[in-house]
Amino acid sequence: MTAAAGAARGSTGRRRGRWLLREPSDAPMRLFCLPYSGCGASMYRAWPRYVGELEVCPVQPPGRENRLREPGHGTYQELAADLIANLGPYLDRPFGLFGHCGSALAAYETAVQLCAGGHRRPAALFVSSQVAPQDGPYGTLLTMDDRQLREALRALFMEMGNPPPSEDLLDVGLRTLRVDVGANARYVVPEPYRLPAPVVSIGWAGDDKVPAALMTGWPRCGPTTTHLLPGHHFSFLQAPPALLDTLVAAMTS
């Protein structure tokens, strides 16, 4: 069955709650994409819904966009546990987890709890622009003050193709970003859990925020394949063909 055929048959008939922007179809495979620090699921709006048989499912954690009134998670462990509890019904077929920068660590922790807890394990974990958990915490956001974080948010909004954000919008985004940066800073994993699921480490040749050369620790976290793609830190936002090819190849291998 093709992804298009699955969509034509309608949704799975389950309530997605508020964790997904849309109800998944009956596509054969799903990719759950966690948002970048300070952002929501709409950051994946430039991604296609389907890449072959793979359905892209952007995840919406609390504390952002349509869930702005809900408190965000202070740790990746709490986020992962809540995510698993709410997305469990949608893990009934091969699925992958994708995270970029800070959300790559949240995706890793989700994979850890799935595997350690006896749940269905992901077909692949995709970690983009992030050092392995035992090599962190790492990242330019961790050392920024509020003024610098606001400017980083402003640049990110523009990178996503949005008009210049208002100061009120930056205030809201800063609250979310502080929570996410705090979760990153608290994620200290001296000895990582080694996943039985494949890990796909994705670096970007022009990334000056998390250089690919710093991502060599992922093989300690599971059987790892490494990819260096053309582009910079935010190139993933536009779902370049090289990235989509990497995702599909890992999910179908």
C-alpha cells in the first residue's frame, strides 16, 4: 500500500490529542519530528507530508504554539515519558525519531525509554547537529544571556521564512527557549545507554554551531551510520533532497 493510498483511506480513527499537528494516516511508516529549541511543530511546514511510504509527523510538545498555556518539560526524561504515553497508539508500525540540535537529545532519550521499557523500538533514530549525550552539554545557546537568546530567536524566525517577529512574540519564544535550554543543560549522561536500534548521525558541512567533527561520540549510543550533508545549521528546515534520501534509506534498510 502506498502512502497516498493510506491517506485516501482516512485517519487511523484514534485521537491524536495535542501532541501532533494532524492525525496520522495509514501510511506504512512514520517519522516523528521533534522541534528545535524554542520552536513548535510548525517549523516542519516546509517538509513534505510523505516521502515515499514514510509519513512525516511533526510533534508538538507542551509550552509552544497551540499548547502555549501548558508548562514545558524541565528535563528530556520527563518529555520522553510524556511523549511515549501519548503517542503509544501511533507506534504500531515501523517508526523513526528525528531531532535537530537540542531536540536530537530529546529524541535519543525517547528511544532509550522505549527500548529500556520494553516498548516497540524505533526503526531508526536520526540525530542532526548534536554531540552525543556523553559529550555534552554543548551548544552556543547554553552560554547566552536573555538578550543574546532573543537575538538568536529573531534570527531563527527569519531563517524559517517568517516576517520579522514582534517584541511580544519574542517574549513568548524566550520563555519557551529558556525551558528548552535548561533541559539541555541538565541532560548529563556520563555513560550512555546503548540502543539496539540504528542511530543515524547527520552533520552539515557548513555548520558553525555544532561542527560535524564534534559528533563522533554517537557510536557509543548504538550502531551508528554517519552522514555529512551539504548545508548549514538550519538547512534541515527546508527538507533538502539529500536529507530526505537519508531518512528513507535508513527507514527502509
